[in-house]
Amino acid sequence: MAEEKKEKKKQPIHEVVFYTYPKLVFTWPLIAMGFLLWPLAAMGADSPGMLEVLAWIWGATVLLVVITMGVDMNRNYTIFWMVIVVAIWLLVVVMNLKGFTFFQKIYHFFADLNPKYSANLGLIVSIPLLIGFIIMWFWTRVNSKWRITHNEFEHYQLGRLDDSIARGAKRLRSSYPDLFELLICLAGDLVIYDASGRREIRRIPHVLLLPFVKKRINILLEKTAVTQDIIEDELEQEASDDEQGDLDEGQPRD
């Protein structure tokens, strides 16, 4: 049995298939929360404290999903907002020590809201989102499929090959434009560059579990060596294409 498992692990990778998703995929925590909190709300129906805790959990999940879908928090923005939050927290501490009660009033305002979680409300939100999520999931299978082999990067759309990029001396890089997308789904962008690594050829957004996908792609591409001759030929071809493009732009139009 152990030898069979080793043989399976040693099987070579001939292709890597993955899918790109719309931002609806990042609603899965809110969908899951509606179903997870439903039995807890039923058990804590007679406990106001329990329902209040569930309300804050559900509200925080809604806020997380909205921020993830609405704002791209890259590394610089994240550091900036972390500094702002820390600065505000220190300001609040200093103000409280000096007897300034404005921030205390804000805290007591939210603390006195005493929200109560409604299991029915959670399901009303989760069930329609789940239906949309399932439709989206199947739609990506027929309309947003990427297949990477030793020689090509292929994009399939609804029964047809929409895009095919020769591997050549292309370079692949992982990009994580949004911290929350990374936290929720380990999602990011897979970027294809030219041989020089300076010109972006194609950006593939919202690739789920990108670190694992990138690892499999690296294993696949390492099996096909890219020689210096291939790199030089591709750079010459790209330079020729750029010159031709400049000439075409300079020609007068009728």
C-alpha cells in the first residue's frame, strides 16, 4: 500500500486546470454563517446574551464580505489603515485618561444597541446567495476555465478556445491585490509577463487557492527547459512587434 501511494505521488503533472471567479465567490462566509448560526439561534432562543453575541458575529461577517467585494486593500493600503487604526486607538486612550468622554459615549452607544440575531433573517440572506453561488460555480466551469500545459496557456469560454498563449519564455508571477480576498479564499491574480519580465501580457484575476495552483504550475513548467536561445528569439520577436506597432500608429488614417 505504501509503495502504491508513492507511485501515485510520483506521477508526472501534464496539465494544470483552474478557474477564475467573479467577486460573488467571496460571499461564502456570509452564506455559511446563515446556516451555521441557525441551530445556535434556536438553542439560544431564550438567552438574550447568546442572541446578542450571534448578532455581532453575523454583523461582522457582513461587514467583512462587503469590504472584500467593495474595496481592494493591497499591501500599502493595509499598512496605511493599520497605522490609522493604531493612531486612533492611542488617541482614544489618551483622551480617556484626560477625562474626555466623547469616545466613551460612542462605545456605550454601540454597546447599548443590544442587537438580537434572527435565524430567519440569516436564512433569508443565505439561501438566495447560495442559489446564486451555485449558478456562478457551474458557470465558471463552462466559461472561465484555464488550462496550462508544457507548451500553452489556454483559456476556454463556453465550448470554444477563447485565448491561447504560447509558453515560450513567458514568466508567471503571483499578485495579491486584496488582503481580504487572500484571507477569505487565498485568492489572487496570476500574471503572465513577457520574456524580459517587464511587459504584462495577461492578468488572470481571482484565482482561488493561488499559492497551491502556482506551486503545481511551477512543477509542470520546470519539466520543460527554456534555453537562452528561446529567450533571445522571443525578445527579438517582441521588439519587432513593438516596432511594427509604432509604425502602424504613425501611419495616417483615411
